[in-house]
Amino acid sequence: MINASLPELRRALDARQISAVELASLFLDRIDALNPELNAFITVDREGALAAARAADARIAAGSAGPLTGIPLAHKDVFCTEGVLTTCGSKMLSNFVSPYDAHVVSLLKAAGTVSLGKANMDEFAMGSSNESSYYGPARNPWNTQRIPGGSSGGSAAAVAARLAPIATGSDTGGSVRQPAAYCGITGIKPTYGLVSRWGMIAYASSLDQGGAFGASAEDCALLLAAMTGFDERDSTSLERPTEDYAAALAAPAPARPLEGLRIGLPREFFAEGMADDVRAAVEAALSQYRALGATTVEVSLPNARLAIPAYYVIAPAECSSNLSRFDGVRYGHRAADYGDLADMYGKSRAEGFGAEVKRRILVGTYVLSHGYYDAYYLQAQRLRRLIAQDFQAALQHCDLIAGPTTPTTAWALGEMADDPVQMYLSDIYTIAVNLAGLPGLSHPAGFGADGLPVGLQLIGDYFAETRLLNAAHRFQQATDWHARRPGCVA
Amino acid sequence: MSLSNEQVGHIARLARIALSDTELDATRAKLNGIFGLIEQMQAVDTTGVEPMSHPQELATRLRADVVTETDRRDAFQQVAPQTEAGLYLVPKVIE
């Protein structure tokens, strides 16, 4: 049952082969057994999960279950959960029991999901390895000496180790796609504006977007469909009808299900920098796509190399503004000893934030300060437009873009801990997608030389979620990379 | 570009983050590494390119000027470090 897909779990719940309470207990027991080593969860909410499961069972008995009623999940700890500790991976919020639910959490509660707890993450979603978490890093289930990726590393590790069938995440520069790739699962970041940011603790607001993790594109489609929808409390939420992403996937697969699909391969993504084992797995996956009927065409994203520098101006600038709310007055950590008000602010923030968060706040403060705004912030925003225009030009020649999700497989814990710039460069293929606001998906494409998973990234035009999910689903119907499990899943 | 300790101290004060003298050197070295990365932007001529602040071309939504939230002050103040009589307490600012 722990390996079952969401449609299989749905059938089992509806047929009363298992109750929602039994299903929740199954996963809670796995968390008890495996989380001490994997550290994928910061908070496990057994009591809340069982209460939600009992409610789900009542709903199933009443015949009013929806697609996700009774399905257990993990929420990234970036999402506020009423009555449950919400830390965002930070000492700053280590005492914050949220008085309200994020919009995403409300939607998924209403859908009848059963939250098992809160998944580990890089502090305030700033990091690519999960090592900036105040609670220590989550570990990669395929090799616990390796990082699970970040910032949504706990969510990805939980799904990969089957501590939860699905999980929520957030993606500002690759924080869903990169850990999905490193942990051998599927993850999607939708078009900016589809998932409400209300109650999702802000890092860089023009880039932050909620996303979904699952073992397959089909599971991601079901979760994402339940997370999206207009929310007037988010000023950038899009007023669009919601889409039933899973419905398009349900059609039977013809022999060549991707006939006519044109896949663009950005020359810059296949240049130097990609490790040989990643290249081999990605090339083999692309051959499989061609066997399914797709054609590939070379495209170009000439400004893609500028995505990282532009991101490390825009994201810190927005972070320095967003994180000014943590002042030790209304919520969060306050220093024990202080003199005047300025001293209280300075000490509370010095104690509450970790090193990487402080660095990004300082970079952002500098680039927004008097005299530097034009040279840094405006220049980065101009590059952002060039990067977005590159994607639009490339998408004139193809229906979606494919390439590696990451340049290498998961690195060793501690390997880049003292070199932030080196770690930033590992997000080279994912960051441009956030700057443009496009949807991106990562799915398992095989394994590297060290037995660690490799991810293939698919990028689509705005609102092309169905196309991305369908392409990945057809790939997964013809292959079994997504069905491989790490050793801790017996 | 290379930041001095004085500049880093100034930014830290603006950001309201206390930095000890020992932290200053290490922080400056890391920040200079990050700015080394960021400087790559300056080589690009972006004359005439409109800055892009946001992925979607959105106009700010307007709503009626009416109260939509309920009073949940007690719940919100439960997570505050120090409150009294519905007020947030901070060190005295005005003598």
C-alpha cells in the first residue's frame, strides 16, 4: 500500500479495503521508524492526522469523497498550518504555532487530505541542499550521506522514502524541481500566479510559487489540481478557471502517444557543465520521448547564463524586504537580553536567522540602498525581461523545452556548505524558469554513475501544465524509472 | 567590486542584524564572493530594455472599502513575545 499511486489509494479507500485511519497510521508508523535517520519531517502531527482521517472516513461512508479524501500528505513547513508549529526551517519561527491556515492548506483540508506533518526545508526556503535548516538537513533516501536537495528537501525525501504518498513544496529558483530530481520523484512548479501565496511564508514574492511532489506525474496532477485556484488575498493570484489536470492523463495511450510533440533542446543546457552520467541519462530519456512520437529540435536561450546573477539580486532584494517583518515584536524569536528598541531588533534578528538567510538579507539591503538601485536591481529586472523573451522566442519553435534538471546528481552532505556561490551555480537550469514565471516539471530519467537519481526537466509556456504533465505521464507509462524505490522502501 | 568592513557594518545596521567584529570579516568575504557572481550582469548592455518586475502583466485589483476580516486579536497575540491589554510591548522609545 505504501507504494500505491493516488488512483490506487482512491480505489482502496472507496472499496473499504483500507480506512483512512489505517492508511494514515501506516504512514505515521513509517515516519516513526525512518524519520530519525532521514529527518524529512520537522513536526509530525499524529493526533491531527488521525482526526482528519476519521473525518475522511465519515465522508467516504457518506458517499461524498473527492479525489483526495483520506489521502495522507506532508506540507512543506513554509505553509502556515493553524494550531501546528510552522517553523519555515528557522530558529526565528521555532516557537510559531500558526493562528491560521495558508490558502493551499485550506484547499487541501477541504479536499479531505490528511496532513501527517510538516516537512523539513532550507531556512526560509533559501538553499539548495536542506543544510541551512535550523533543524539539521533532511537526508537523501537513496544515500543518507547525500543531500536531498533544497529548499523543499524534506518534502522530496518524504515522498521518495514513502513516508507520505504526496507532498506540497514551494519553488523560488528550483526548490521543487531540484529536490525532486535528486530524490528520484516527480515535482511540478506551475505558472506563477496559479497557486495562492497567502500563508506561504514569503521569500521572494515575484518568484515564489507553490508546487506539488508525487511518485508520478499522475499523482502530481491530482495534487496540483487541488492546490490551484484564484485567491483574492494574494495580489498576484490569477483569475482563471481551475483545470482538471488528471482528466487529460486518463485517456488511453495510443502506440505513439506523443506524436507531433516538438521538444526544444536549449543548446546552452547541453553545453559544458553537465556531468557525463547526467548527460547519458538525459539523452536516453530523450530517445525514449522520440520513440513515443516526439521530435526534438535545437533551440537557444542566449541569456540563460545571466539567470543566476540576476536571481541573486532580485531574490535577495525581495527577501530583505519580506524578512523585515521578523522583528521580535509580533511573532517569532525575541532575544532574551537587550537594551533599547534597535538593540532588540538587531539581537533578535542576529540570533533568529542563520548564516545564509543573513547573507541574502545583507545582499538585498545593499542592492536596494541609495545609489545602487539602478546598477543592481533595475539591471537585474532588465535581464529578467531578456531571459523571459528568450523562452518566448524558443517556444515559437517547439511545444515544450527539455533538458537536465541539475548539472550533477546529489552531492555529499557538507561538500558545499562553506561555498555559497558554488551551491548557487547548481541551480543553473531551474532559475531562469522562475524569472520568466513559466511552469516546470522534473521527472526521474534514470540513475547516475553512483546509483543516484537523475531528473529530466520539462519547461512549458504559461499555463502549459497539462501538456507538461501529459508528456511526463506518457513517458512514465512506457518506462519504470519513476517506480524505482530506494532501499528503505521494502 | 569589493566591500569594506565599514560598508558591511553599515548594511548590517540598515538590515537591523547585529554583527560582531569577528563575524564581520567572515561575512565580508562571503558577500564579496556573491557580488563577484552578481557583477557578471554589468557586462550586458540593456539600454532600452523595459525592467520586468513580475511574470504576469497584472493591474492591481481593487476591492470595496469594507471590513472583511474578523477580530482575531487574541489568537494573533498568543504568538507574540510580550503583550499587555491587547498591546505589543517593546522597550520604551520616547521618554
